[in-house]
Amino acid sequence: MKEIQERNVDAYIYLMKLEVEKWTLLHDGGHRHGIMTTNISEALNSVLKKARVLPLKDLVELIFNKLVKYFHQHREKAENCVHPFPTRIFDKFLRIKLKSREHKVTTYNPREGIYMVKSPIQVSGTGNNIYTLQLNNKFCSCGKWQTYTLPCSHVLAVCRENGSRTDAYVPEIYSRQTYIKTYQANFHRVLSENFWRDVPFNLTFYPPNMKKERDRKQGKRFQGGNEL
């Protein structure tokens, strides 16, 4: 915040008026897992932008078919996954593990899980930093463990030092079992309109009262609930 204030006072004042949970990882309560984009909103906009001009029945049918397709694709990926985590998470975990081999660990209190981890000096002159790790409290002074909930390289370095299982510190949300459960739901085929039940009310839709414009109106994007 101090850097923002020094660079642009107006930006600092604007941000301080907003809820910090919406624009900082530090105050997100660990719910974002390091994600600061509006992925869900962008995905919906990408899929439904052209579909919004369709009649209601066709719009619902398109959404339903898209969901069936997406669930099928991810279900196959989850069931064919041979790693303890989904492929994307496993690859990231391996990169962090490779980086951890360069760290030097000093044990302070193994019973309370307190360690000091020193990073190596890089060619660029960076590095050579010292971090405090509290393994029992799942805390690292680098802040990455708390922000992303996935163990940082300092945690894996300590696990290598004391012989702990590295996957024991990976949250269940990243596990292959959770990935499978997320997409295990089954969809039932929609029957023909001839088999639909009658409803005790009538639905009548009228086109909106809009003035026709010469230029084509651009569709607006949907905003996510966490957007400013």
C-alpha cells in the first residue's frame, strides 16, 4: 500500500474506499487460492454472449448441452489421472519441489515445527533470503503458503530435511478425489416436448420496447460478484 500511495495518491484513496477482500490476496481469508481473475464470469460471457439473443427454450438447451459436454470432458480427465493431484496441480507441485532442492534448512525446534530456510543466491544477484517456517501452524514468512494454500518451496525443503510426506500438506481441495467428486454428477436426457407435463399457468413473453438503432448494439459482459 505504501508503494501505491507513493506512486499515485488518487489511486491509493480510491482503493482504500473499497472492500479490501475484493482486490487483495492478503485479506481474502484464503478463499481465492491465489486467483485474482474473474475466470467464471469470463467463461460465462464467452459461452453465452452469442446465445443471449436466442429464444428462451434454445438458450436453456444450449446451456444444458454445454454443461453435459464440459462435465464429460473433465470426468474423463479425472478418471484417467494417474497422479495424486490433477495434472495441472501435479506439474506445479513438481516445479515447486524442484526449486526446494536448492534451499538450505536450519532446524530450530522440530517439536513445534519451527525452521529457518535460506534461498540460494541467483546469477542476477537476487535470492539469499531467509524465511521463517512454522510447520505446525502452516505459516511461512514468504506468504505464499497462506495465500495459495499449496505448500511453497520452503515447506517442501523442510519436509525433505525432516523426512515428512510432502503431500500431507497439500489441501484436499487439490486432490484427485475432489476432482472426481466435482464432476461425478450425471445428467438425464431431456425428453421430447410431447412428454412434457402441462403447467397450471400461462407464460407469455413480449419483446422489449426498444428503439431501433442504426448501428448494431454491442453486447455487454456480465460482471462477477467479486468485481469492482
